[in-house]
Amino acid sequence: MGNAEKVLLKLVSKAVWDYGMIREGDRVLIAASGGKDSTSLAFALAERSRYSNEHFEFAALHIASDFCNCCKKAKLEALFSSWNVPYSELFVPVIGRLKPGKTMNCYWCSTQRRTELIKYATEHGFNKIALGHHLDDIIETLFMNMMLKSEISTMPPVMAYEKYPVTIIRPLALVEERQILAFAEEKGFGRAVCTCPYGRNSKRRDIRKRIEALTGGSGDTKRNIFESMKHVKDGYLT
Amino acid sequence: MGNAEKVLLKLVSKAVWDYGMIREGDRVLIAASGGKDSTSLAFALAERSRYSNEHFEFAALHIASDFCNCCKKAKLEALFSSWNVPYSELFVPVIGRLKPGKTMNCYWCSTQRRTELIKYATEHGFNKIALGHHLDDIIETLFMNMMLKSEISTMPPVMAYEKYPVTIIRPLALVEERQILAFAEEKGFGRAVCTCPYGRNSKRRDIRKRIEALTGGSGDTKRNIFESMKHVKDGYLT
């Protein structure tokens, strides 16, 4: 087992344990975008299912859309097949659903895909949806919410929906992006994955650079920031 | 009235109102370090006492110590006198109190001075102690606590002590440092004030730079971060 794989599996194992993310009998649907994050997540859950105490089922769902002519889906399917990750695809016409005069944006697309994921999960008996967000995503969202929405909030590692019988889990919550990149490199799928043709949201790209300047790229500092959300001191706020 | 003065008085007025910092009959002791922040604070409270609805008394206390041979105290006294700010001095041997083998540091010095301030206030019938911390200080402390202590906390605008009959208030909580600098410049006391010979804590200096990189120096962004501490979303943390 390579070093990056060890790091990935250890941190996923810690997150699953710390947050009680996966329980006996769970059926976990992995939202597989085709990117390095959710691809690494699928690998980690497949590995975990082989050695973990709790028995759980899992499958990956890729939501294809009308703006992605990705040639890499066959590679993704082959990769998942080699890892014993059941794989399905669902077509959602994200652009086709836009109301007249509206243009494509990240918010619209992610809402559409999230809705379809939940629908698919409930129809197919999955009680958990696993998303590929990692530590850097979680910190990024915290800072975006603080700086743009005047709110201390982020994407939580576990979030149960009130309206649906599904719970969102983020097993990569403790994994830094650089650790995922190292794993993708080690496994040799770094260039085989799909990236959104609209590119990363530019606000996110900008804020990511600013956060690197704040933390100096230190993993320890990022983990401290992540931990800080567990220790909100009521009498010492504004 | 100069523009920087207007800005200062407006923001102090807003903070005093928002947080109910000063009430009828309060006796406010201003901790006057001799620096631009607390000097601006003394001016703002003296002005406020002339036009505010609530009647309150105030006085400035400068804590002199055995490591400061500052030649500027006479200037500070003259400035305060011209603004009708009652001024007293107290000598505290900060270095003299160090236990053998211990060296001077910001934490030791500030603890010593805080203790003396509280003692002086209770002995002289002051129920409020006004400190010169501004918006940038408050945000800086928030980020230091997040990154180094894994805690979401800062210096609150109002903090009542449980053990003592005094409440700490920070009337400059909504004023940015650059706005204080502009005021000091406008009033012409920018170079007349005293700075600690030990210089700013180097960790603070470093983090200040990093925060400027994060916010891009934007006052709006800083105010959003300040506001975010009022909106902590419980289900959306880690």
C-alpha cells in the first residue's frame, strides 16, 4: 500500500469513527462527479467495506449532464470496476432546465444535481449520500460564509435532511486537498478524471488563494481552524 | 469638524448604542496607554460626554512602568487637558515584578496592567473600563484564536467580570485601524504618541499581514467577519 493511500484511508477511517458516519446496514450512495475527490472517496469506501466492523452497501452514481461531453467516463467506469465499486449513470439536462433568460451557474447546477441525487437515493433505498468535499473545501466555505454572508457556518461532516430520509456524509472531511492529489498521483488516475468545463467558480478560486496566504498552506493551521468550529465561546463573540 | 473625526465619532456612537456600552450615571475609566488608539478613544468619549443623552463621568489612567522612559507623557497630558479629559498616572514595576529567570513578554505585562486597572477602578468607584481595541484588533484575535487555539472567540465589545464590579467596554469596536490613523493624522497627534519599546508582538504582526491578504484590506469584508460572530449556525459547523 502506498503512503498516500495509507494517509487517505487513515483520515477517512477517523472521520467515519469521529462522526459515526456509517452504521451497520447503511446503504451509501457515492456522488461520483468524475473528479479526483469523489473518485478517491469511492476507493476509500470500497476499501473500508472490506475491513470495517460495520457492514454496509455502497454504489456510485454519476450524474451526466448536457454540458459535459466528457470522454473520460469509460475510464471512470473501468477504474470503479477494478475497485469493485458498483457504478450507475443518470442523465440530467441541467442547461435544458434553465428558464428562458437565465444563464448557467454553479449554484443552479449543484441544486439540480443535489435534488436528483436525493431523489435517486430515496427511490433506490440509499439512506446515506457520500459527498467528496475535503478539509480545504470545508474551510473555504467557512471563510466565504464569514466574509460574504456574515455567518459562521460551513458544510458539516454529517447533515441529516429533515424533509428526506437521507443523511449527507462527507468522509473526506479530515483529508487535505494536497493529500487527495498525492493519492490520485500515486494511483495514477490524476489525469484520467473529469473537471467541469465551466471551471471552478472564480470566487472560490480567488478565496482559495487568500486562505493559503492566511494559513501559509500549513495543514496544522487548517486543522486548527476546522477544530475551532467545535469550540465556539459564547461570551467571547461580538 | 474634520472628516476623520466625524467617522470616528459616528462609529463610536453606533457601538455605544448597539451594545448599550454607557448608561446614565456610569463612571468610565479609560485605559490610556499613550498610543493612538486609546488617545483617540479618550477624545471620542470626551466629545460624547458633551452631547449624549446619558450623563456619565470619565477619566483616563495611564499606567507607567519600569521599562518605558517615554518622553511623550507630558504631551499626552497636555493633549488630554486640552480635551478636558481628567488624567492620572500610576506606576507599576512590570519588570520589577518578574520572578527570577522569567523574561518580559506581552502576556505578563498586559496581565499586570489589567490587574492594576481593575484594582484602581474598584478603589476609585469606576464601574466601566474602556479599552482602545479596534475592529482590526478584534478580527486579529478571532483569527489568532481560530488558528492557534482552535477556538472561535475574540475580545468582545462588552464583557462584565464575574469577580469584580466592573465591566470592560471597547467603544472603538466598529472603528478600523486606518480610520484611527486618519483621525490621529487629522488632529496632528500621530507622532506625539507613545509606542511600546518592546514593539508589537511578532506573532500579531505576522498574522496582521496574513489577514490583510485574506480580506484584501477591504473594510466591508472586515465588517462582515465582525458581524459573522453574531450569526453562528449551529447545525452547520464541524
